[in-house]
Amino acid sequence: MTETGDMEPKERLKTVAVGAMSAAKTQTVAEGGEKPTPALVDTQTVESIISDWPKMAQKAANEIINKYGLPNEATPSRLIWFETGPWKRTIVYRDEVPHNFPQPHSDVLEQFIDYRVPPEMFSELARFDGSVVVERTKGEVSARCDMEAANILAINLMHEIVTGRMTAEEAREVYSETSAAYVVNRPAPLAEAFQFPLPQEDTTDTDKTIILGDMVRQTAGKIKDTIKDALT
């Protein structure tokens, strides 16, 4: 019986070949990456989807709808907007992720920007906030929280860490202090707008191809195995 996830050898090679050709095409004609959906989901569909969502998820969805309009995509578990305000992508999730920093809340709102983070900074960002997510290959950073202001704050502090102006611990202190100021309606510029220009250049990192030599060695090994089996 074929196990889950198993693939016939012929299909493995075919998948690798198709993947390589697709990568070559997208990198040559700059077609790679996620494409925005231009259409909008109608109000009735959105209201039907979020009607039985938890209160925090409903609140986040309604706040984003009120600010940016109807989403571009919708499934039973999420609403998705493309290119709204400063964001490359915004997702409101039905399912809440508990998060206790800087105070207990539920992460339901994730927002993305294009940004290249040097790999050596990943650990420092993880120490800062586990809900700041770096996508090295896609060249994206997202922040996930319960309100847009918190995501703006997290992204601003991410930039401070990456550029060496703050450590993770310093950024955590600033995050907590600024969050408290924002909630009680005191000045909190770090939570109100990005304090740095968003990148306009290509931020993707496609890494390096290293498998070719291994493929040659593995192919030679496969030929040897075939000859050995034939002689025994």
C-alpha cells in the first residue's frame, strides 16, 4: 500500500523538472510572487461568513472593512485584502491565537509589507515578538495582533532592530510603553504610522542552487545500485 505523501520515482523527477522550469520562467519575466485579487467579495457573503465568528475576530473584520472596504477574497476561516493603505496584504482570521505579550489578547489580524531581513537578524526578531513573522524567500514581514495600530508598532520596532538601533529587549520595553500610551489616547507615533519609507526595490531572496552536484552523485549511485542488483 502506498503511504501518505509517497510519490512514484517518475513523478518525483517530473515534479522537480516542472518546478525548475517554472522558477526559471518567473525569475526571467518577473512573474513570481503572490498576485493581488482585484475583485471584491459582496457584503452579503462577508456578513454570512463572519456571523458566527468569535467576537474578537468579528470586531477586527468590521474595523478593517470600515477602513478599507470589502475584502478581495473570503473563505469560512479568513478574509483577505490586497494593497490597502500601506499594506501589501491584510488577513483577518476566524481562529484566534492566544498571545500574552505585552498583555493577554488574541492574534486575529495579520498584515504584511515587503521587507528583506538579513538571516542573522531572525533570532533577534524572534526574541522581540513571536508574532512578527519573516518570510525570507518571499521578502515579506508580517505582524499579527488584535488591531492595526499594534501591527504598525511591531513593524516599526522590527525595523529598529534590523537596522541596529534597538535590541530585542529594548524594543519589547518600547512596545509595552507605546501600547499603553495608545490605549489611553496619549501620543503614540510608533503605533500610528510607519516611521521609515517602505522598500520599493525587490526584497525577495531566492537563495542559491546547490543540489546539482548532489543530483549527479545520486544518479551515479542509482546506476551502481541498478548494476549491482542485476548481477546478484
